[in-house]
Amino acid sequence: MASNEKFNFAQSVAEALADSQLRANFRFATDTLIQRRGTVFASPEETNFLRDVGSSMKKDVLANLPDLLERFEAKCIKNGIVVHWAETAKDANEIILSILNEKSAKKVVKGKSMASEEIHLNAYLEEHDKEVVETDFGEFIIQLCNEPPSHIIVPAVHKNRKQIAEVLAEHVEGMEYTEDVDIMLENVRNTLREHFKTADAGISGVNFGIVETGSLCLVENEGNGRMCTTVPPLHIALMGIEKLIENVEDIPAIYRLLCGSATGQRITTYFNMISGPRKKDERDGPKEVHLVLLDNGRSRIMNDPQLGDVLKCIRCGTCLNHCPVFTRIGGHAYGSTYPGPIGEILVPQLEGLNPKGAIATASSLCDACSEACPVRIPIPEIIRRMRDESYGHGDPNSVAGYGYKKNCVESMVWRGWKWSQTSPFMNKVMLKGLALFGKWIPVVGPLKSWMSVRSKPTFGKNSLKDLVKKEGVRHE
Amino acid sequence: MKKVSAAKTPVYFFGTCLADMMYADSAMAAIRLIEREGYEVVYPMEQSCCGQPAYNSGFPDEAKAVAWKQVQIFAKHDYPIVVPSGSCAGMMKVHYPKLFKDSPDLFTVKRFSERVVELTTFLHQHAHAVYEDKGAPIKATWHSSCHAMREANCIADSKALLSQLSNVELIELERERECCGFGGTFSIKQPEISGAMVSDKVADVVSTGASVVLSGDCGCLMNITGHMEKENITDVKGQHIAEFIWERING
């Protein structure tokens, strides 16, 4: 993961765009995912209704979050789950390490969890001599290459079949190069099986925490999540505090929205509801279950009525698939745990505008993301807000790095623009100026950028205002 | 030439800033199309820009000042305000009330926004325009601007008008719903990404075999034709829907 000191968005964008294989891989993947989503959400009426339901469900949860969290905690404790509160990423890492140390756990198997990516858990645990094995197929691949995920749902989507075959042949013992998917899967399954058997602990994320019952829901397709949470004697779940759902009866709607948006499935192969450790008369399941509730800036985000909407996110990744920018630059270029449109509004809030505010410039504000979002997050509006905040036009207390891009040149340009658009005299002067001298504008700055792939704009001899007068249209 | 009907309320015309700078003929054609349906067109001379460039670039105060100027200029009469751009119409309809959400002027702004109507929606749904195609057979393709599609919701109207032109064969783009990469200041703040997007869009346009790409938004056209010119693609031209229709029905 690119650290903030080294983060250079322009450079990562340039590198990504130059990699034609990468662009082809992403185009293929996002096309496929969009097409699959379309088959599950074929009826616009039903889909929009469902999105309304999902949106208000998450809105209600956020409006009552403090109370719901306390109720949820009480239920979890009653179920025998040990609950920990982590205010920061550092707290969460330390809590997880101390649980592992307490049980003398050395080896950890992990289910896919974006929250764990957010806090860079693997790196932290490895620094403290733990062996961490990712068990989701995609995560397993990128762990072998020491890369971060390039997509929220399909972490190795930047690689095609051949590239994955190469990775497996290089890193997995006893495995030869093959492009046969069944053979690849079988080999990885056998390798992982051994890890499940020998792991001291399993770590997972949580898709939904049900307040009513104190259950942890885990949505997955490979069964590795179930193995991580049932085979080892110790299970630690890491969950962002916004992931609550109030009642069991709310689950079908939000689960359908998640599956349909993420992978274009009606339901996933596995849906786990974890309600505590192994009971006395039970033969399997972990002996201990711990839940780490992660804040990491969420409480602060929640306090702003507009920014708080970002916490409705259920991490389906469909905004990535629908984004024409993500499709072209891929996930790694964003240099952040959460790429794409959701990343543009979440990461600057989690990590500060300087330098991560830069990723909010990577949007044409085409609205394709908000059109697809299952919980109706107004992503383009919050992208605009990130841009406002970057220039110091917003709330100085809401996002770190407020006003970091403020500069005299841009401020003056926009002030001049405002003048030319509010004073009829200045507007006339500007239009006349462009008509007469437009072709001699030096090719620097914005015009140079424009002309990198386009010809020089030709300004008209007449403005519409001129024509209206000439042609006798009623004007006043 | 004008057949102004006394029974029909006149309409205001907001030409857009791009019409003043580069696309005056397209906007003039739009005015002619409205007049053709018997409406008197009133053009306030002090109008300028909808304010979107600043609104999308982190300068909401400047956007608000420019928006307020338009609200005031169009306040003299209660006429509908016809806009030959889905993007500017979307800005004025959808985003003006957001800009003024905490202002005592909110209701004035809302009344303004409710009067805004995109050109092809006006021609199709309000004026019930009927066209007779007098042009030679031609293959055309259509680019939907994102905000025409998702904010002004006017694409069905644009296509309904085009479908009346019997000699025009409309060939759809493969990725009609994908952005062309313009995005206002996005095109100069992220020129490489924008360039990759417009290059894919132009490839899509070219592969239709059409000789003209039509759109209801001059911003997208400026982007698409600018790239075609740079790449020396000369067998496809770009044209605003209003100018295209006006030419077709006048032979």
C-alpha cells in the first residue's frame, strides 16, 4: 500500500493508463460485472424500490447508531461474544494482537475483510511474528504477490487468468503452470485446507451485524469464510461500527442488494450467521469469538449531515464497476484501501485531504455511480464537497487537510470568471476578446492540457447575443 | 417566417455560455425550432453561464453568485426557460436548489428551477413538434450526455424527435451510457484519464459507420469533435441536435 508520503496520484494514473494489459483486464471485468448485475436487477421499478428500502434502512441505522451499538453489544455479550471497541486503526491492531498473544496463537487464517485492509492488519501482525494466510482465492493470489487489493469485491481483478497461473506456478509449492481453472482451484484448495487445519485463529470481517439478535453475518462464495470462523479454536471478527442492521427481517432486502450489486447473484453460495462460540453440547465451532468494533474516524464523519451518507455504504463495489475512470485506471492507482467513487469520498475523510483529496479530482461527475448505488449514496455531491473542502470552502472542522489546495492563482481565475459571468459589460468584453484574439491564446496551462488530445477550440465570430440581435429575436 | 400564436405563452431561452463562445449557430437553430411551433422566444441579454464550471471545481460561492444572476435575469416573466443542453438544464433544475438550500432565497430559486426545461423535452412534450425530413439519406449516431441522461432525463425526447426524420438511420453507440470524458474542468485537471475516455468514445463513434454524431450538449461535442480533429478523423462530423433537425427539415 502506497504510503501518504510517497503518494503521487498523477504518476500512478499515468502508469496505469500506459499499461494496456491492465486496462484490458479491468474493462473485461467491469463489463462482466455490470452485465451480471443487469440480469439480477432487470426490473427498474423493483430495483429502485429495493434501493429506497436499502437507503432508508441504512439512514435509520446511522440516525440511531449510538443506541443501536449499545443494544448490539449487549446482545453479543449475551451470546458469549467478547466485544472490544477500537477508536483508531492502531487500537484495533493492538487489540487483535493482544487477543492472539493471550491465546499464544501464531498462525492466523483470514477471510476477506476490507476493514482489515483499512487498518493494514496483515502488515502489523507480520511485524509481530504472526503468520497470516489470506484464504479468499483473490486475496490469496495478491498476498503471494505482496500487492493490495485492486477492487473491494474482486481483489485480484487486475490480473487475468494467465497472470494468475504464473503467480501460482511461481509461489505455490509443487504447482506447475496451467491455465486450467479447475486445476488451479483444486491446488489452492488443497493448500488452504492444510492452513485451515493448522491455524490457531481465524480473522474475518462482518457484512451485517444484526442488533436484534447479536449475530454477525458473513457473505461469501468460497466457503473460506465459514472455515475461518468455525475451524480454528479462536475467531476474531473486525467490523466497522456503521455495519449494523436493526432486525433479522431487514436482512433479505439488504442481502439481495449486496449480492446483486456486488457479483450479480441472487444469493451467494454461503451466508453465515455467527451467533457466538461453541456451546457446551456442540461438537464444533470456535471456543472463543471476539468482535472488534472499529471507529477509525467514522464517528466524526457521522456528525456531518452530508458527509455522513458515506457510512451507508455496504461495500458492494458496484460504483467501481460503473465508473468510467476506475475502469481505465484500475484500483491501485488510487493508492488507497477503497478505490473508485466510494474511495474518492471515503478515503480523504479517513486519511485527510492532503494528499488523498487528489483522488476526488478523478471524476467527470457523470453520475453513473450514484445511479447504481444500492443505498443511494449521492456520491457526486460528496465528491464536489471534497473539492470544496480542498479549496477551503466548506466546514473547517469536518475533514482533515481543509483548504490544502487553496492558492491565489485559482482563486483569482474563478473570481475573474465570476466577474465575466455576472457583469454584462465584462461578459461582452470577454466574448469579443475570445472572438478576436482566441486563436492567439498561448498553449499553456489548461489549454495545453486540453490540447494534449484535442485540437485547439475555435471561438465563433458571433456570440449568440450578436446573432439574436441580428436575426430579430425578441430580446430584453 | 414566424407564426407566433397569441394563444401560446412565450418562452424564455437560455443559450448557455458555450453557445456564446463557440456554438451560436446551434443555439440559433434551437430558437428557430421553438419559433416554428408558434412560440415567441424571449432572450434576456444579460444571461451568461449556469455556473456549473465553478460548482464542480470546488468554488461554490462563485457558482452561487453566477446562478443567482441567472435567477434574477429570468424573473421578469413567469415563462418556461428552454435550455439547449441537458447538462446546463440539469444544473439549473437539480443543483440550484441545493446551492441555495440554506438561503432565504430558496423558494425564489425553486420557482426558477421548476420553469427550466431542456430543449428536446420542450419540443417533444410541450410543443408536440412534428417533422418532415427533407434531407438525403444519412447514417447518424447519438451521444447521450451524462447529465441529459441522469439529471434532465431528456434522452427519450431527443430520440423521439430524431425518429421522426425518415431518412436518418440512427445507429446506437455500443457504450451509449458511458461518459465521453468531458466533465468540464475534469478534462483539464485529469487530461490523461479524460483523453483515454474520449479516445474510446471516438472509436465507438467511428465503428458505427455514421457520418455524423449528434448530441444535445455542446460540451460533449466540443470534446468529441476536438479529439476527432486532433486524430484527423474527417469522415464523421459532430453536430448539435437542434442544428441537425433544422437543416433536415429545411432541405
